[in-house]
Amino acid sequence: MAAAGGGEGARRRRRWMSAAAGAWVQCSSGSSYCFSVYSPLLKASQSYSQSTLDSVAFFKDVGANVGVLSGLLQSSCGPSAVLAAGAAQCLAGYLLIWASVAGVLPRPPPALMCVYMLLAAQAQTFFNTADVVTAVENFPGYRGTVIGIMKGFLGLSGAILIQIYRTVFNGNPSSFLLMLALVPSILPLLMMYFIRVYPDANGEDDGRGLDAFSLIAMTTAAYLMIVIIGEAVFTLGLPVRILALVVLLILLVSPLAVVYKAQLSESSKTQVDETSSCHDTERTACRKQLVSPDCDQEVPFLLPREESLNLLQAMGTCNFWLLFVAMACGMGSGLATVNNMGQIGSSLGYSSKATSILVSLWSIWNFLGRFGSGYVSDYTLRLHGWARPLFMVITLGVMSVGHVIISSDLPGSLYVGSVLVGVCYGSQWALMPSITSELFGLRHFGTIFNSVAIASPVGSYILSVKVVGSIYDSEASSTGVCTGRNCFMLSFLIMALFALLGVAVSLALFFRTRRFYKQVILARVQNSALQ
């Protein structure tokens, strides 16, 4: 729902606080990425087998990726209701898991624990939907950039939460579970007042302010990478870990400086607008020109009918299913890679420390893909009018190369391949929502992009369970352990073929939409900058 009250200048100023608040919520929302921290405790305390633990993890992936309900709630009630619902699910889910692990409640049957995990992980989709949809509606001319920023901070959230765990709760995953129940639930409730939609409030300096947010995100990612590598190479004492955490928190608070500067700039421009009648006349004339009869006659001719489709109507189009299949290939193979990173490293002879570094750095590569693809696709759209699906073609092609490199078992191949796959996997999470908003409009954006996101667990299930798991078991010895190149070589070659299928499907989507991007989306972006 749009926030009411205040003039155009006031709405422009409030958008920046909304963006900062959304970024903070995203930083605490990635609790599903921390499963490896408490999964050993969960397995031991509940006496689970590995297959039972994998079932719990599968429900985590489903909950973290299936957000249709959050999209429907966003469309009907606005971000505040979505954030409140997400906070309730997060608190209930993780509190029940913590109580079961800590012995406060009797040991639940595995099926009930799967429900707890589904509930806890589902909160992530509610937080993500509220933050991303609100940011896109507040900055419609920079959709790729704001989605990249929000999705990027979500990608970093796992590393941020793990840093808090290692500093404050090191050696006590049970207390960490309690923190996951409280902090990600309380923060959205505190930020709820600020995360609102302010329509028709485009500013001339939007790009500059978002560039500042982008710089903070990049700096935070670089700092986390240094800390992660430092922790893996050196033994850091508690004072050093506390100092590192304090610096991280300062970086996370720094968007307030961008908010203050942007609000100051908007306030001064508003005062100039109010005191300059000449400028008012020019603005009025400009707006009349933008809504001239010629424009009114031309735009409906150019806009395709997908612009106002709801979910069911969107699912009846070819573009929806092309996007869905491409995402199943890209997100599915990427998720299958990270879910099996530990076993891959072990089978190829990498040390446990090297494998741990690879898993920790995945969040950094994931962030770079999310942020970079959003920013670069926005830039090329503005400069050249390039259709955004072109970047799906490029990133899925590079992902295919990454899968082949991992399968080769050459020296350092897992390092190089994981970087390529991680960056390209993250890219899909910024490109898909941007493309969805442009092809199907903003009215039902949250519902539609969360429906397309179901492709991620679908693709992951097919590739992780039916391909990677089956081939690994067939190559394993009687002890169930497999070593050597053959454990995963065929699996990654198959995933490379899946990524190439995604390239072909994305190419078809590109050719279907390139004229629409040139004639409609580019004009809309340019007009948005003039308003």
C-alpha cells in the first residue's frame, strides 16, 4: 500500500529511509543460509539419520523459496502486513526448533520438525518480498539496481549472521538458534514504520544515492571476504573477533549517512521548487508535454497486454514459462552445487579447511552476482536499450563453463569453478525479479516473481536428488563414501547441459522481448528520470 501524507518532496525524502530500513531487514533475513551451523546439533539431539536431516533441509529450501502467499499479501495489504506475518513465522518456527533442541519441549517426530523448519524458512520470503517490491515501487527507474542491492544484502546476510555466531555464540549453536528466533523477528517490526511505498516520488539524484548504497554494499562484501579468509588462515583471538564485528556493524549502519545526504539534497530542491515560480511553470509545461495527446495515443499501442496481468494470466503466457524453465536450469544447478560443496571437496581431496573457505566465500560470490547483474543490466538498458534477458543468456553460459571446470578435477578447478557458478547463480536472483516486473508490471509483481522462484527448489530437487545423489551413490563404496573424480564428474557435465538448456530458453525470451525493451521499457526508464 502506498504511504499517504506530505508533498512530493517529503515522499522523495522518505524513500531513502525506506531503502535503508529494507537493507537492514535483508541483512538479518538469511537465517536459512546458516543451516550448516546448527545442523550437527539438530542431528545429534534428535537422533536423526543423514537422510532424515536431508529431509529437514529440503523443507528449509522449500520454505525459503516458495513465497506466493507473501506476494498475495503484499498486493492486498502492503509491506507492513507482510513484515508482521514474516516476523510471526520466524519467531514461531525457530523458537519451536530451539525448544526441541534444548529439551524444553519433548522431541517432536521428524515430520513435525520439517513443519517447524518450513515455517521458520518461509519467513525469509515474506521479508524479501516486502523489501524488494517496496524498493522497486519507490525506485521504478532503477529496478535492476535496487533489486541487486536488496538481494545482495540478503546474500550477505548468511555471512553476517555467522560472524555474529562466531563472535558471540561460538561453540553454542543452541543459543544461536534462539538468536535466530529473536533478532530477525524484532528488527522487521522496528523497521515496519519506515518500509512503505511512496508513489510518484522520482528524484533527479536517485542514481547518485543508489550508487552510494551500492558502494556500501560492495565495501561490506569486500570486508567480509577479508574477515572470512583471515579466520580460515589465522587463529583470531576474542578481542580481534569483537573488533571485526564492531567494524562490520559500523558498515551496516553507514547507509544512514546516505539517507541524511539524500534527504538534505531533496529538501533544498523542494525549497527551490516552492520559491521559484518560473521553475514551477517549466515543470508544468514539461508534465503537459509528457502527457500530451500524442503520448496518450502511442503508449497503449506499444504496451503489451502482459503489462497488467495477474498470476493466472501471466502463467498463461509463453514468457512466464520461458523464464521459469531458465530459472530452474540456472538456480537449480547453482543450488545443487552449493548443497554438495562439502562432499565435492572431500571427494576431490581438498582439506576440510579449504572446503570450509569455499563454502564461506560462496555468499560473497552470490552477492557479487546479485548486485553486479542488477547494476550492469540497468546501466546497459539506459545506455543501449539492451533487453535484460540477454544477461541471463550470458550468465547461464558462464555457469555452464563453471560446471565443466569443476568436473575436470584440474588443480584449483573447484576454486575457479565455484566462483563462476556462485556469481552466475546470484545473478539469476537479481535478473529474474527485474524481468518479471518489466514484463508483467508491478500490480502483482510480488506474487508473480515468487511463483517463478519456485523453479529454484524444483530444479534443485531434480539435480541434487535425482542426478547428483543417484550418481554419487552408484560410485560410492560399500561404506557409502566416494573418492575421486568419478564421484561428481558426470553430475557436473549433466548440470552443464542443463545450464546450456537455460541459455537456449533465455535466448528465446530475449528475442521475444527485445523490441518491447527498446520501445517501451527504455522510454519508461528515461521518462522516469525526467519526472
